[in-house]
Amino acid sequence: MSPRENGPHENRPREDGLPQDPQDVKLMIHALVDGELDAAAALAVERRMAADPELAAEHARLVALRGAVASVPRPTVSDAFLARIAAIAAVKDPEDVEAAQGEHVKAEAQPSARQQQQGNVVAMRPRAARWFDSFDWRQMAASIVLTAFLASGATQWLATADNGAESFAVAVANSHRRSLLAATPVDIVSSDRHTVKPWLDGRIGVSPAAPDMAKDGYALLGGRVEVIGDRPMPALVYRHHEHLITLVAAPRQNEAKSVPVADDLSAGGFLLVHWTDDAFSYWAISDAERPALDDFVARFRAAIIANPAAGSPG
Amino acid sequence: MAGAPDGGTVLSEKMLAARFAEVVLPHLGDALSLACWLTGNTADAEDVVQEACLKAHAGIAGFAGGNPRAWLLTIVRNASYTWMAKNRPRSVVAVGDLADLDDVSPPPDNDADSPEAALIAKANSAAVEAAIARLPQAFRETLVLRDINGLSYREIAAMLGVPQGTVMSRLARARGVLMTELGGRHHEPA
């Protein structure tokens, strides 16, 4: 990761840790402009620049060049091209193809044809035109419908699909994705429910049962606090082989719909299972396969029933 | 549990479509930019990106997190070179044979004064575009990935399969050429 290692040059580091070779110092200025230096290295480079007008001038030129390059116009993604690309995924989706067979789609297909004539670069090209000819109108229509959805944002499409539960599922999916990208998926690392539960209790006053099911192949990694719809709620993180499973336990509210039987959902490319018990509304989410997630849910529910003491809320 | 046996496959296809929509579609602009700079024109770039997106869709299940833009651009880069090898065999640079380019020593910059920075900043975008287009392939590619697509040194090094130090020296060389051209070209008052 360190940008300082630069090829064969063997430079004795000076006191500020920067290379001595003038060319290598220039590389450090590039790295500074590119935001690749940590704070200590950035400070050292800035000190060198303050002492050396030539380095400062190089820095000024680089900043100017960055601005000049940023001003170069970029190719725009035309609607027709986006439709072509969106269709790659759409034609594989039977529900969208079915949807495209609806009558209202025919009506939509015509404005889009007009759109293509309005100076649309892609449609004007002979090659692209051939491509459109070979395209079944249903797929074309499906892609237009999909594009309309995409224009309003894929997540919104999922969120507005149905009801509150759907948007909650999307929020859970987004949190799960964020946790996968974060340095660590948990705020409290422990495989011991006697550590995880009090931690969650201390933070937000509620904690679900946190059985460690390592012997079943689902190791408890720890817990974190999720904020979904401005309510903080506990989340447990389990590992199953290479997959992480996040289990969000939303404290039941009076109006919440009871879902005693697990409900299979998906959101944002992840699979979810949703169910409720007396105290919590549970959402299990993972990129694991459906059978593994179902197995996890079954074992988790069995573990709670077997050991209700571990599952008392609060 | 509640899922029907065939419900699983439908869900997983929907899942893949959703992932495609999240991973690929937001980065089409960057994909087009890169393909455009590598192939040299917008029309071919769309064909290349379409080809790349087909590959991306086929391989979307293998996307294991990380930077989706870097993932897509890697596929776009490969598709660009495949496309050029097929359609413009004479213009393709052997990608694996760049040692000579990396050894080129940087140009001397004796006239390192700040007016040059002002000239660079004022350069019109057509001149900048032309200067980038004139860069040797390996330098252009690195510069575009960094300054136009916004990838990090590490991501570029991984994509090109070269050490990070090589990315840095190519970048410095590319920028050095651009700064010399844009800073020196406008000496005569326009």
C-alpha cells in the first residue's frame, strides 16, 4: 500500500521519511495531489514544498492539470444506450418479460421511438440500428419499463414496491451491505452472548437472544447497533463459511404485523428472511444461498425456544 | 422454508438483475469514458461497453464486494483490448511489453515557474483532450484510470497487473508530458 516503494531506487530515508531522490519526491507530490498519502507523509511533503519553490511549482502545475483534465467533456450515457445495457439483465427476468406483454407497454414503446429520432446518437448509428432490428419488441419494451424504474433509482423501485415492510427490508439490506464494506461488521466483537447482550443493553436498552451456534456452523461474531427509520435496534452478526449473516431484531411495536411463519424476501441483491416472536421482529439477511439462510433461521428459532432465558428482551 | 422449489431460481435471477442494476448501471459513464479513451472514438466505445456488460452480467455472481467501478472497468479494459485486437490489429500495443516505456526518463523541467501553472489551468478542453490522445497507450491508460475514472493507485495496479511504483511513474510521466505541452504551447498570446 505504501506509495513510497518505488522500483529499484535505494534511497536512504531522510529524517522526514521521504525519499531523497528528487524524482521520487516528485512522485510523492503526485501522490499528495491524488490523496494517496497518510497524514504524516502528507505533512512531510508539504514541508518539503514550503522549503523548495520548485516542488511548490510542480504542485501548482499538478493541481492546474487536474483541473484541466477534469474539464474535458465526458461521453454521455444516452437513454437508448442505458436501455440496451439494462436489457441485458432484463431479458433474463421472466417477470419483466411478462410485464412487458401487458398492453400499456405498447403505448410506451411509441414515445421512445420518437425519442430515438430526436438526435439520439446511438440510434442513428447503422450498427446500433441493426442491433435494434434484431431485438424483439417485447424485450425492447421490457427494457424501457426497466429503464423507467431505474431512472427513479433501483432502491426506490424496491422501496416503493409495496409497503413498509419492503422499505424496511431495503434498509436492512443497505445496512448489511455497508457492514460488508466497513472495516469490521460488528461494534462489539464476541462470540459470548454474555458479552454481546449486556453491551447491546447498555447501548440501546434492548437485546435479543444471542445464541452462539458455532457447533451448527453459524459462529456468533458479535453485535452492532443499527438505526433504521430513526429507531436504534440491535443486530447480531453470524458467520457461515465465507458468508456473513446479519440478524436485525426490531423490538415489536403494537402496530407491527405478526409474522409467525418465516417470510422469504430479497432486497438489494441479498436474501432476507423475516419473522416475529413475542418480543422482536426479526430480519435475517445474507448473501449466502437460500437453503443456508433458511437453515440458520430454523436453528436460531430452535435455539431461542430451547433456551428462553437467553431470549428475554431488555 | 416458505419458498417454492422454483421460486428459488426466479428469486436468484431477480437478485442477479438487482445486483447488475446496482453494480454495473451506475458506472456506465465511467465505462464509456475508459472505452472511449482506449478505442479512440465514442461509437466503438458503446459497442465495447455493451460487450463488457454482457460479460459483467454473466459474471455478476462473482462480484465479491469492493469497488464496483474498478470491477467493471477491469472488464471494460479487457473488452477494449479484445475488441481492438479483432478490429484494429495493427494499432494494438502489446500490453505486456512496456518495460522500454517505463524506462524513459522524465523530461527536464527547467522552466518551473508558476505562470506555467496558470497556462495549464487556462488550456481549453479540446487541447487537453488532444494532448491526452497523443500519449502512448500505457501512459494514457494510467492517466485516464486515475484522473478521469478516479481509481486509486492500488486499484490501478491490480487492474494493470503492475507494481504500484510503476503506476506512479507512468502517471508522473503522463502528467509531465501534458504539463509540458499545455504549459509551453500557449507562449504566443492567443
